[in-house]
Amino acid sequence: MVRQEALKNSGVIPASSQKPSFENTLAFVTDERVSSVPIDTKVQTPPRSKWTTQAQWERDWEITGEYLGTDKILEEIGREREISRERVHQIVKRRIGQLHQIQNAEVKSEFSLDQFSYHKPLPVSLRRRRSEARGGLSARIEKALLEGKTIPQIEEELKPRQISNARKALRGWGIEIPYEYNHILPRIEKLRDPGLTDEEKQKLLDSVGHKHNSVLKVLSSGEEPLTIPVSRIGWQAGLFFRVDKVNFIYALLRSKGVPASSFSHFVRSREGNREKIRRTYYFICASDRDRAIEIINSTKELDQYRVNPVTILGKATDRIPRAGELQDSGNYSHLGSLVIEIREKSLGRYIRAENIILDDCPASVFRYKKSRFYRLDQQKQLRKYLKRRLRELRLI
């Protein structure tokens, strides 16, 4: 039988909370009231669909128990089973959803699917192995700190940028590296002087440079920031654009004499591989905000960005999110993934979401180009609606 014995033996029995987390998922499957999942009988619970063979059904529950009951991550299980990490994630999410579906009302009310997350936090041991495999930078700094060395002493051996890059990893190990006072801040404070000329502002902005990313974040935050991102200026002016179009607005402001600067840095790819993507950050003085917005509003070349490309299906809403919010904020998910979770396969190229989502839909579905998104906090209502509509259309 595939039951939660492996999970209980791991010694992790966390309490449920309102925020979606992996701990909530573990709390659900380890609860004594949750029905078990027998795979050695002819009657499956939850029942398997007609598209799933007995062997696939057994394999899926074995994968789910292995992922939740051990410290293995998606990649490790995927390599052993010769499937992708995303496929492992889909299997775990689908089977936990089916397990939740057969529980009684008391368990469902206490454990909501909206509280579940399937992203397992990496164990410290795996983080250390990953650090060593990548050169052992974090491990070297940890060893130096345990030997009693100070940050200035470590900087004699390593570059400040290397220490900054290792700060997040070490924080996950329980080691906090304090931020050092930066000499550039007092000089940039001169931007508050209303008597500065544009040339003086430009010189100060250019002095930030690519080595002061953390300083720039400080300058752009707080109730009275010294700088403001060009992307934020564009959004405040009522434009709808992707971040890769910010350089056009930046060039426009520079051509109109507004002091502005930029720096480039590299970020890790969202696909989870080691590939790094170059990003450019554009910013201006916060005191020039109104001046920049006036220039943007009077430029006809930007009229193409004044209409939101995102449209809505189903329930009407007062505010339609921007395309960047749908893809990057983490508050929205793809409709296709929810359909696959319910139907165990996609709709195909000939069935459009517009034929399924009608005006009586209790949730809002947002359309951007060929993608459809929904709010995660409306997932429960949307799932119930989709099941009804797919049955009506004889798609399940």
C-alpha cells in the first residue's frame, strides 16, 4: 500500500497555514483523517480515469510518495524515472488533487487546495553539494567565518561581488552576512538638492555604475526615493508595455534632456539551467518624475502602448492586469494547466477557451496573445466551473 508512512517516518509533520506552502501539503497527507491510497487492490481510491493504465496509476502514486516522503527533488526523481522534472511536478500535483477530492467535508474545509504548494524547499545538504559542485564559493566563505575571520579579511581573498552572490545561499544555511556601509550613498544624497543642474544630476546618476545594484535598490525604495525606474514612470503615465520596451522610453527621455542612466547585469534563466540572461536597468531622478510623465503623455509615438493588450473572459473586473503581471507576478497561472489537471490532457488546437469560458463564469480569465491566465485565488471557483462546462461539451 502507498500510504503516508514514509512521510511520517521522515519526522516532518508541520501545521497548516493560510499561505500556500509545501508544509501545508505535507500537513494534509500526514493527517490521520486522510484516506490512504491502496494500489494492490482492484478498486482504486481515488479512482483512475479510463485514459490511465493500472501501471501508470501505480507509478504515479509511487512517484508522489517518493517526492513527498524523501528529500529527493524533482530533478533526481525525473532522472531515475527517465521523465522531465516538470512531468514529476504535474504528477504530484494531480494525484494530491485527486486525494483531496475524495476526502470528507471536514478535511476539505481544514485543508484547502489553495493552501498547497508543490515546490519543495531544497535541503541544506543538497544546497551545500550544489555549492561545492559550482566551485564551493559559499562553502569557502562559511569555513572562513567559522574560523573567526571577518568580512574585510575574507575580502582580501575574494572579491566583494563574490561575497554578495554567496549572501543568499548562506542565509539559507542560517548564516547572515551583514551589509557593509557603502561610501556612494552620501554622495548620491545630493540628488535631493533642488538647485542641481541637469548636467550635475547626470554625473551623479552615472556614478552609480554597474557595481552598485544593491545601492540602487536602496535609492529607489522608501517614502522619499532618490531614483525611480523608467519602467515605473511609463506605467504611472498609463502605458502598457513589456520590460523589453523600456529602452525606447529611456532613449526618448534622454533625447528630451531628462537626466537618466542605466547599468547592465546578468540574471539566471527562469528555465532553471545555468544560462544567464543580460538585463539592463534604466532609472532617472525621482525629482524629475512629473517632467518625464509630461513628456511621455505628449509623445505620439507612444500611442501604440496606451491600450492594454490584455482582454477578459468570464467574470468582469474593475482592473485588468498588465501582461507583465500575468507572466511575472506569481499571482496568475495558465488556464491550460488547470484544464490538463482536470481532463488529464490538453484541449487540443481546435478547441478554444472562448468556447468554454462564458459570461456566467464565476472567475476572470485574462487573454494575452495566445495565452489564457486566471487568478490563483479564484482557482477553486474556476475548477468547479470548468468541470461543469467540460461535461456539458462532452470533453470529460
